[in-house]
Amino acid sequence: MDGVPRVPEQRRPDSAAESAALRFGVLGPVRAWRGEDPLATGSPQQRALLAALLLREGRTATAAELIDALWGEEPPSQALAALRTYASRLRKVLDAGVLVSESGGYAIRGPRTLDLALAQDLTAEADKARAAGDLCRAREALRRALALWDGEALAGVPGPYAEAQRVRLEEWRLQLLESCLDMDLEQGCHAEAVSELTALTAAHPLRERLRELLMLALYRSGRQAEALAVYADTRRLLAEELGVDPRPDLRELQQRILRADPALAQPSSAPTEPVTPRPRPAQLPATVPDFTGRAAFVRELGEILASAEGRVMAVSALAGIGGVGKTTLAVHVAHQARAAFPDGQLYVDLQGAGARAAEPETVLGSFLRALGTADSAIPDSLEERAALYRSVLDGRRVLVLLDNARDAAQVRPLLPGTAGCAALVTSRVRMLDLAGAHLVDLDVMAPDEALALFTKIVGEERVGSEREAALDVVAACGFLPLAIRIAASRLAARRTWTVSVLAAKLADERRRLDELQAGDLAVKATFELGYGQLEPAQARAFRLLGLADGPDISLAAAAAVLDLPAEDTEDLLESLVDTSLLESAAPGRYRFHDLVRLYARACAERDEWPPREREAAVSRLLDFYLSTAAGVYAVERPGDRLVDHLAGTEYPGLVFADRHAAQDWLYAEAHTVLALVQQCARRPMLRRAVDLLWAVKDLAESGANSKQYEVAAHALREAADLADDPRSQSRALVTLTNVHLVAGRFQQADDAAHLAMELAHSADDRAPVCWAANDRGIIALYQNRHADGEAYLRQAIESFRQDRNLAGEASALCNLSRIHLAMGEVASAVDLAQQGIVIYDRLGHTLRGANGRYALGLALTGQGDLDAAVDRLTEALGVFRDSRQRLWEGMTLFRLAEAHLAGRQPARAAALVEQALALLRGIGGEWRRGNVLTVLGRALQALGQSGRAHACWQEALGIFEQLGSPEAADVRGLLAPSAVA
């Protein structure tokens, strides 16, 4: 903030009466508002006077100072009169008493808000947050501050004072941007930062800090050659423009990149404060010597206990499934807090998970004896014992650990209830009805914590050489501490076993629970205690819900599994959450721990009778998803008749009123749907599973779900081949064609589409014939087989027309437009794309209408109508982004970059290409990446960054040569004349 005039903190309106207070802006044109109404600020010189007064921090500026600010060393002869005129006019516009005259000068006074002051407040907030280690809040505050700029500060304001302030405010803005981008890199957002840094370095080529950040962002994005090329370009530019070398920080970064310094690869992280336990003798059980992780919970609970002094009582209740480590954590925290409770620590196992829970009056008798009460003085009744217990604790500071509680009723009489005391409670049941308690839901360990615990028990030597196998072990244990401890103990006791042997034993899901037992410790036995306490309806729900694969399940889907109304289902699921056998992943969503799911399935196989009930539950779930997915497809693609060709369902699905609600459901359910598809691949439900995968085809192009979609498509293809079912085979191949297309594997895509058409003909199944022909047309385009592509697409158009599928026809027309563009028939390409758009718009087909606009944008770019091309592509981009189609969003940014590059706007093109690269990470395939890198190189070359352009082309050439793509020849032509300084 060096050189930026500090504007004092200004009061914001805090009542309706002040809602029309004055607001001023200087971070852009100089403007004023009363409430939301803009005020006329007059001529440029009048705005210059207003700006000079606003930036004086409420102090009086003399007439001479203001004349010098407005006109400098050569003011007009009537400068003073003009100044008075401007002041008079401003006084009429502003509220009374705002612009005041005093001591021969002027000042701005009274309640007001200035955008510069808001920016300074936000910057101060960011500084505090960053100092506290809260980078998310710091970044958000800085982004809000930067958003206050509306173009150039003091835009259009004349005079030497305004010019000086403009320079200082721009320097400050760049400093804020650098700080914000620095924090982006600290938090691992390096790929996203490259685009912004590319644009900024183009706009400010001599600013070395931006170059340094760009080098680091590129390096962390796996683009080392480009990072080094940025240094070479910078060194050459500084020598040519200023005759100097890069500053030491930049040179040091180059050297660290050259030697692949491991410290550069990962964002920095703030060190955590070590927590030093301060043990004291008491009733607490011994803490485990290998306690690991849980730092956040240790800190949270420690703070609650530390606040007990001066409070009536501090109570924390930990809930979680059996084996999650509630007791271990509570004992560990209690030991660390002993110094805060010099009068002692009490402990009891309330045995709440067993058949015979401890009675509160028995526990109170034990506590009273431990506190020095004679047996003869201990009364008989619960109420009298509880009253005496509280009296004995009065004036003392005691910590009470109540382990394994059954419910809140068992706990209440045992709470100290006096100032300075605290209670820690553990239970499988959430203590929602324990008034005043700080509730903590304990989850499984983080992967790094789980591996650390495993290593502590087994030994660094054995784990270090088999780290991947050790990660497989703790993952198979579901990161559950009890399971990890059992697995590690078994391995530690068997010196002839390797970690890989144990991992192989745990890989079999059907035997995993049996493997996880050692001595008197067993995961299954821990779960049996909870299952045995369930009511019949709860037990049935527990068993059947465990049958469904997937990370979680929605309330509506669970209702389908259980064949119950949603209200009854919710009551059952929430009761299971309260027992900690089920988790509430989010409102309306539920999940099992992995080992609990295995146990639930074992219970279903053992207790669910007759067995067909299990199959019926999964079948209802599949029906629910297929019916709902078909509805989503119909909402997103009105007029597309694919839904009419899908298998029928008996169980109904959800109905959505609009496209956004349908998309929200699809992406929220993506992982669960794709898991179920794989689960049903080898069942009699194969045909419905294939149709479900086809109906959710958007997931293949989303990026986030593309890999899981591909795995599901391969599984269905194999299952359909085993079943020798041509209908399922052809449809599975259509989904696989789409997978290969998205990944850029064009020959594999064409092979799959060709076979899909043959099998569909043999099965007399029309839908795959239409879509496979359409796909083969676009594949032929990518392979430069234009005549073949035109033939396939005309076949697709005819097939779609026979099926009365207008949306499919529009898709084929737009693809044919791209074939004609590649063949040089630009006018025809424009016309075909427009035909497709007309059909899409008539159907109300928003998403695929964007594909039509994409095709039209390409055709218009080829025609040279760049403004119209950018308009169409921008329209498409908004829809793809709104529809969460990451592949198409990235490719549209790429096409926009091509249009801007053709329009001689290389800086804009480079920024757009970088955004495309960030979006296309992990999706789109190497061929598309090669094309994007080629255009990025062209844009950078036009910006004078030849070194980095050369690095992009070298990488693109390597991609095209490996793929055997004809584009390699074009890139060699680009590289031939280029030279790097």
C-alpha cells in the first residue's frame, strides 16, 4: 500500500434513515451517489476538485493547493474564480454541510462512503487473516477489494495531482493482485493462476514479480520448459528495454527450477503448533503411546476444557461409530488438560453399548468415594447422591470423563454442574438432548494420519519400503482407527509377512471383516453391539441400505430401496444416524463407513429372508435412478427421442420443473449412479444399467466424473459380451464411443461405433444406429477423413428423421457444418449450423443449442466475421459453464482464443487459452491439448515471448508425433524459423 493515501475509516449506513447517505468512487471514473441514485459531478475540472478533496482524508485544502492540483505550474488567470465556481456547483449537488469552506480553502465532511476506503479496509482485513493463517479469508477479502476497481482510477480526471494519484493507485492495485496470486499459489491453485498471470505479464512485461509468479505457477502445473522459457524471455526483454539483468529472486527461482528443488513443487503451509501434554496422576486410563493425528479435535476440545474456569460447567460430547477412536481421543485430551483441573480427574466406562449399562447411582457412589466421601455418608437414592456429588465438587476444579454412554438420561446425574469443572462424554449416540453440551461428531482418520498410526505400530523400516501397499491397507480399513490398529498389530506379530501380504488379505471384501480381528479386538464384534440394539424396522433399513454401492445415498433413493414413503424413510435414517451406524453426509444425504457397509451386507445375507428381497431392493433403486435420469435427459434435451427407446421401469423417479434443478440432481448423484451401474452390470438388470449409463451421458464430458463413467462403460461392455445380448452390447458400445471421443482416442472411438452399428442392426435397435453414425461423422472430422465424415452424417440425418428425432437431426446438421468448414465450404458450413440452431431453439434445447452456436462460431471465424463469431461462442460458453460441461467450456474458450488471435488480440487470446488448458486437465485427451498448446504458442509469439512460444510448440510436437497426427508437420513449420534468445 506504499504511496497510497490513507483514507480514514468511514461509517457505513446502519439505519433506514441513513440508507441514502452519500457514496463516492475514485477507483474508476470519479462518481457520486445518494443511496442508489447517481449524482452529476460536472466537468472534468469539477471532478478533479472533488477527487482532490476526497483524497485529503477530510482535511482542509487551501485554494493554492487546489489550484496547483488542478492546473499545476501554469494555472489560467481566472483559476481562483473557476475554483470557486466548481465548488459552488458541487455544493448544490451534495448534501448540505458536506462541502465546507474554511480558512480560505475547502473540505469534504460528514457521513459518506468512499470505495478507496472500503478497499483499504478489506486489505487490512486480508492482512490480518493472512497473518492468522486463514488464506481463504485473506484471498476473498483481496478479491473483493480488487473488484472495487472499475477501470483506471480517476479516469478522465485532468491535472498533475490526479495523474500522480493514478500512478500510485495503479501500483497499489498491482501489489494487491500480486499478493492475491501469491496466495493462490500457496493454496495450490497454480493451474488456474496461469491464465491471469499470462494476461498480466503481457500487460506489464517489465514487472518481474509477475514473471516470478508465472514461472512458479507453470512449474507447479508440470510445465517446466515453459517456466524456464519465461525466464529467458524476461532476461532478453530487460536487456533490450532497460539494459539490466533479472533481479536476484528471479535468477534464484530459475536455478531452483533447473535443479528441480522439491520445495518448489508443493505450496507452503503454516506450521502447526505442537501440543505438549502435561500429565498428572488421576483416574484416567493410560493414554495410548502411539496416539496419532486428530490435531483439530484435540485443539477444539482442549479449548473447551481450558475455558471451564469461570464458567458454570464445560461439557463436550463426542459421538461416532464403534472403533472410530472416541475413547482414545477423549483420554488423550483429558490427559493434556489435567493441569487445568488440579483437584482431580474422574473416569467411568458407562458400558452404554452393551446389554447392561452402568446405573448412574452406582457410578455416583464410586465418584463420591474417590472424592473422599465416607461410605456411611453416601445416601441411597439417585437424587440424593447427585445432590451430594454437586456439593462435594463445589469450589473444586475437576474433570469428569464419562466413556461409552448409552444416552443423555444416563449422563445427566453425573455432570458436575459447578463452576470450574468440566465433563467429557463419549457415546455412539449423538447427545442432541444434552443441554449446553458442545457436540463433536468424530469421523475416521485422514489418510496421512491413518498411515502414520499404521507406521508407528508396524515400524518405519517395514512400511517405508512398501508405502503403496501400506496405503492400500489403511484404505481397506476405511481409515477406522480400531481396524488400523488391529491390522497393524497382526502384521507386527508376524515377522514373515510383508505389508503386501496383509494388503492382499484385506483386498477380498467378503473376508475383510474376518481378517480384522486380533486377540480380544474385532471390528465385527464392535459393530454387532450397535446392530443388536436396533428395532426391527431399523435393522431392516440398515441391512438393505448396505446393499447399494456408491459413496452415499439420497433420501429419495433410500425410500426406493426400502419401498417406504419419504417421511417414514427419513425417520428411520435419522434414527440410524443417532446410533452412529449411519452418517448424515449432508442434508437429505446419508452414507455408511466402508466397513459398516460390509457388515450391513453380511447382515443382509445372513438375516434378510427371502433372498429375493435383496435383489428387489437393488432393482427398485435402479428403476428409481433410470426413471429420474430419463426425466433429466428429457428436460435437458426436449424433442430428443432417446428417452422413448430406454427400458421401462416399475418404480417411479423424481420430476423436475426446470433444467437447473435436473442438472443439480444429476451431478449430486453422479458417483452413486455410476457405482450402481457397475454393480448391476452382471445381474439380470444389465439392460436397465446400460440404458441408465446412456441417459447420463453428460457425465462423460463433465471432467469430474469422466474417469468413473469410462470405468462403468467398460464394465457394461464386458458384461454385455458375456451375456451375448446384442441390444446391450450395441448400447454399451455407444457409451464407450463417447468415452473414447472425450479422451481423444479417435480410432478406438471409430472401432466401437462401427461395431455398435453392426450389433444394433442385428438387434433391430434403431437408437444406436442413429447415434453411432453421428459419432462416426465427427470422428472422421478429427481424423481428416472429410468425405467419409459427410457420408456418415448424412446417414445419421436420415436415420434421425426416420425416428422423428429432431434434436438428433440438429446435432448431425451441426456436425456436418464442421465437416464442410474443414472442406473449405464456408458458406454451406454457416448455413448448416444455422439450420441446426433453428431446430434447437424451436425445441427449447438450451444445452445442445450451445453446441449449435459453437459450430456456428467456428464457421463464422472461418468466414472472417470475427465479431459475430465471438458473440456466438460467448453465448455457447455461458451455457456450457452453467451446465457444468467442462470439456465444452474448455474447448469454447480455445475457439474464442482462435477468434481473438485472428483479430490481432494476442494478449486476450493467450489468457483464454490458459483458461482452456486449466479446464481441460484430465479431460479431452492429448490431441486436443496439442492443438491448444499450438495456439498458445502463436499468441505468445505475437506478444514477443518467443522462448515460451517455442516451449509450447515443442510440447505440442511431442504430442502429435507420439499420436502420429498430421498436425505435427504444421508445428514443425512453426518451430523452424523461431529462435530463443
